[in-house]
Amino acid sequence: MTSGPRPGGATTPTMRLLERLPLSRLVLMATVATALTACGSGSEDDARLRLLNASPDLGTVDLTSDKDELSRNVATLSLGEYGGRKAGVATLQVRGASGGATLASLPVTLAKDTRYTLIAYGGSGRAQTMLLQEDQTEPASGQSKLMVMNLAPDAGKLRVFVTAPDTVLNDAQAFGGREIDGGQSTGYVTQTAGRYRIRVTDADRREDLRLDLPAVELASGKVATLILRGSGSGMLVHGLMLEQRGALTRLDNTMARVRLVTAFASGGVHATLDGQSLMSFGTVSPTIGEYRLVRSGAQDLNGFAGGFPFSHSFSSFAPGGDYTVLMRGEISAPTISLMSDDNRLPATAGQARLRLLNGLSQALTLNLNYSQVASSVAPGSYGSGTFTPSASSLLTVSGPGSPTPLYKNDSFASQANGLYTVLMLGSDAQPQGILRKDR
């Protein structure tokens, strides 16, 4: 072997270096290069997939397909790297990290040289997936494309409004021109790039605000998807903005919902929280207030009960949470309890949820057709369970010292996917049960 130039060209410094390396080093370099190619871009015909973990409940997860590991160790509310998979028919699996159990699977047909994001959402034990194909043509300069996906099935049907910051909601048109149920999207809409206010409401009631994002930048020439994800309460939603083939931005709700329930047998109540009126002057107990939006974090409750002033400090309302403030006992010195409300739909399709709010001073048991749904429910707390709905059932609430039910409904009618609450208010001597259909 000579060290002169190769036929047809000059000797480069790299060539001279390789000529001086022993054969064993050359073989090692070739092996490493082959491995890097296999783990990197792969074939140009491969599909490229990554995982978005949009669930706060699934923990760290992996995306696999057969023996291919596509996106590994994706933490809660974060985005994994792209991995290559041969185009064609495949089954995608979302699994617990490091070889954990399969949480969800999805059969797909993957196109050549195309990128995808698989979105995992939903709670533990009911994980769901949505495959987003990232092949939208980028809009012209000065324009932006946006799609909104409702991946918060517990929140029900929603409407989205993308407006100027000062637009009155009643004057706005729904984004995409339609409501979106769980698992649905608006489709992509092209509009002028810039800063917008994005509001999400109940499909039928615009005053029922579920998310308010006052300043969202839609970039020129970009394609983005706003993903609405669920909260612990089931009603308010959070946002995740995903740029096509790009980064993920969290857009969390900063609000919580709070209602006031008074169990006093009589007396007027007025209360405010975070400047919001939870009960107006002239309200007579016992009564059940409506949910009001308040800022998350620490808040003070102030008001009058039976003419007596009261105040109470709460350390924290979690963003996206639903809460009930329960006032019970002596109206002149009330006991104030804060309860976290789980207003999500039943985890199993076709079932219904039933719960008891105990505003009395004794432990209570909730029964349906002589079977206990919740037992020994302490004062100032909830007890709940799931059941198979029926056109007519016997619903009772009993206490330990009473031979007869404190509340009885001989013809309780229920529907699949419903949420029902029996609120026991008043006093132990004169209990008053109120049945509410919350969902």
C-alpha cells in the first residue's frame, strides 16, 4: 500500500488518518457508525413517531410497536423523541416505562416518510390514544393554522372561541363553527397570525367557562394543535399547545370552581370568596349554591350567617379543581369543611355514580335497593360508589340511631353515565335530604 493520492483525486487529511489506523480500529468505527444509523434516522421510507403523554395519571410511559421502541421514558405532560418504524400496518402500544404493562394499543397504517404524534390521555385504568398525522402544509407568511382537540371526555361537549382579547364572548363565533365532544376536533382553521384570547365553554352555556387563556401567540407560517386535557374535577380543562413536528407548551388553567352548601336548619347566609359572591343576601339555609370560578391558591371566605359574621382561610385551591364549602352545626359558630369534588363520569361505560354529602352530625350510610353504596360516611365528607342504572330503584340514607331511614326515595330513576348526589342537610332532629343530578 502506498500513501500517494487515490486515482482521480487528491489525498485528504481524513484519508491519511484512516490509512494510519489499524484494521481493528477501522472495524470498530464501522460497527459504531452502523449502530448510530440504526438508532437514528433509519430508512428514508420509515414513518417517524413520538409520544405525547397528556395524562397526569399514567406516570412515565413508553411507545412501542412490536419489538420497536419508538419513544421512551416520556414523563407526565411531556413529549418524547421521534423513533423510526417501517411504514405499513402496525400496532402501537403505550406501556409503562421500562417494560411495564400495556396501557393502551392502537392498530394503524403508517405512511412512508411521514411524522406522527401519538397522544395518550385519560386516567389510570382507562387510557385512550389519538394519532395525530403531522403532514399539514404550512400556511403562508402572516398566516397560522390551528386545530383544537377535545381530549377531556369527562368535560362533555365544549365550544372554543379564538378572539381578540377584548371581544365579548356573547358576540363571538365558535372556532371551527361547531361543538366538539370528547375525542373530536375542530379541524385545522387558517387565520391571521398574532395574539389571541382562547376561551373554552360548555357547548350549551357560554357562561360556563372551562378555560380562559388571555394571550396565546399563533406564529406566522406555523401549524399548531391545542389539546384540551382533563382535570381532577372533570369539568375544568387545561391546555397543551403542540407545534407540528415541534415543541410542546403547557397552558394550565389558573382557576378553580367552588360552591357553598349550608346545612343549617334555618337562617340567612351571605358569603364571598375571592371577590365572588357564593351566596347573595336573602339566601335562606339550607341551600345549595352554584359553582363559581375563583383564582387557584389561598383564599379567604367571609360573610354572615344568621346575622353573625364569619371568616375562614383556605390554604389552597388546586388549579382546575372543583370544591364544596360546607357550613353546618350551630349557625352562630359554624363548622366549615372543604371537600374536593370528583365530578368525572363513571370509569365504566353504562354505569352511573352515586354519592352522599353528609351535612349532619352523625355518620350516615347510603343504600340502593338494600345494598350499601357507601357506609359510615363521616360528617362533613362524601361517600360514593358506582351502580347499574335503572328506571326505578329504592334509595335510602340511614343513621346509626334511627330505626327508619332519614331519607327515602321509592322511585329513584337513573341513567347511564349519570352522576347523582344526595345532600343530607338540616339537623339530626329534622334532617332534609335533597337529590341532585349533577351530570
